[in-house]
Amino acid sequence: MIFTEAIKVLLLSAIAFVVALFVTPLWYRFLKKHNFGKQLREEKDTPVFYELHKKKTGTPTAGGVIIWGTVLGLAILFGVMSRFFDGPWTYLNFINRAETYLPLAALFIAAILGLIDDWVGVLKMGGASGGGLKIRYKSIIYIALAAVGAWWFYFRLGWDVIQIPFLGNFTIGAWYIPIFIFIIFASAFSANETDGLDGLLGGVSLFAFVALAVVAFVLHRYDLAAFGGAMIGALLAFLWYNIYPAKFFMGDTGSMSLGITIGAIAMLTNTAALLPFFVLILVIESASVIIQIVSKKFRGKKVFRSAPIHHHFEALGWPESQITMRFWIISAMSCALGLVIFFLSR
């Protein structure tokens, strides 16, 4: 049983990788043909960032479609085929009401909203410098999605327990709702802030999904682990083209869907307390933004040359690829530590 489920996870990872690798050139040509290029924030608003990244203006964005499009496409294909035909389709199907309905729905809804934001940004609409929705409007979207998920978990599924490693389960009642909302919001916000260097968010998310897939598998939630496997394969194919120098950017359709989905899986596996280990870089990135904003507001000066912190290191002269690789290493080590804590606490 365990062996066949492990093969399923690995097989879905391989299939997702091959499919995404095949689809990528087609999507890239579509983006180029329709001039779906990234517009940078105006120089007067972010002079350091603009100087570092002005050469990237016009680079195709919304590459995240490759990730979520591949995973959702495979879910629909195998789900429909297994319903009408016997054979390998049933084995590869990972649609499961109890395990993958919510993360699949979260992935799709967040991806579509992110895609709309990318489109608004390309058209230089939306009110934000350089186009796209302002952060307060994005925050409203994040909170709205998180609130729907919190309602589903608390009222429909009856979940009100948070597990703390080595301490056990704690029933928190209605406090589960604001905690759920915070975790989903923080995951989405942090992912959006991390998506600023070629391959950075893709690599960090890859390690996070590996860790969460392992957790799901150990908890015998095999379809959820298979979903994670499909995400891993699609992310690997995306990174094939997104590592420095990137042929295209992930865009909000990628960052928003990845962040919210990571948060949703953490809640499904009741490992929210381990999420800071699985997404340590995301925590650091969002913390640097908050510190920068608070410092500028109350002290009148910046802590970092530019925020999020990866731009600070760029401004110090670190090569972009070096920053990305070092952040990947930190992420891999942090995820490994999180898994060690997970296994020891069992």
C-alpha cells in the first residue's frame, strides 16, 4: 500500500514535469505575441529597485499559469477519466473530497485573481505605481479568501484544534478562525513579496511543497501528497526556464496561488506551527518589508537600502543568482529542520 502510494506521488511529479516542460514554450510564445510584459514601479517611488531591475521591463509575466495550469489540468484529466474508464486513470486520480478539494479550489481561485492582477498591471491600471492592484486591495482579496477557508474548516469540518510540536493538540474554539485567516494571509502576502528575483520564489516554494508532501504522506493523506507531488513536478519545469536569466516571471497568478495553497495544506495537515520552518525565507522577506515600513513611518529613515531584503543584498552588490542560491540553501536547511521536528514530535 505505502509503496504503491509512493510510486503514485513520484509518477505524478514526473508527469507534471514533462507536461509543464512541454507547455512552457507554447505559453511563452503566447505571452510574447500579446506583449504581456512586466511593468516596473515608477523610479520616483522605488529608485533603488528601479535602478537594479529596469533592464527587466517588458519581460513576459504570468508564467505561474504553467504551474497551476498543469496541476489543475492533470487533476481534471485523471478525475474525469477515472470516472468513466478503468485502468491507470483511477490510480493516478488525486481528487479527494476530504484531502484535495480545498487546496485545488484555493489554487484555482487565487490563480485567477492573480492573473487578473497581472493583466491589470500590464495595462498599467489599478492604481499602483507601475500598474496592478494596490497592496491594500490585494490584502482584502487575501483576507476574503482566507475567511472563506476559515468558515469551511470551522463550521463545515468542525476543526478547532491546533497542534504544537512536543506539546500536543490544543482546542482553541472560535480562535481557530482568526488564526486560520492570519496564516493564509501571511502566506499569500509573503509569497508575493518574495517573488522579486529570478527563480527565488519558485525554488523556495519547491522546498516547501516537498516538506508538506512528506508530511501529508506520513499522515496517510496520500492524495494530498500526490497533489504536492504534481506541484513539485510543475515547479521544477517552471524553474527550468525561470532561473537566472529568467525568460519570464511568475507574476501574481503564480505567487498568490502558491502562497495561499501552501497555507491551506499546512492547515489541512495541522502543521501550521511548523510553517515558519517550511517557508523561512518567506517569513524573513515579509518581516523585512514590515520593518522597513515601520522604520520609515516612525523614525523617518530606512533600515534596508531596499525592501524586501533580497533587494537590499542586490543594492550591496551581491549578484542576483548568488542571492537566489543562498536563499535556496537556507530554505532547504530550514525545511529539513522542520521535518526533523515533525518526526521527533510524533
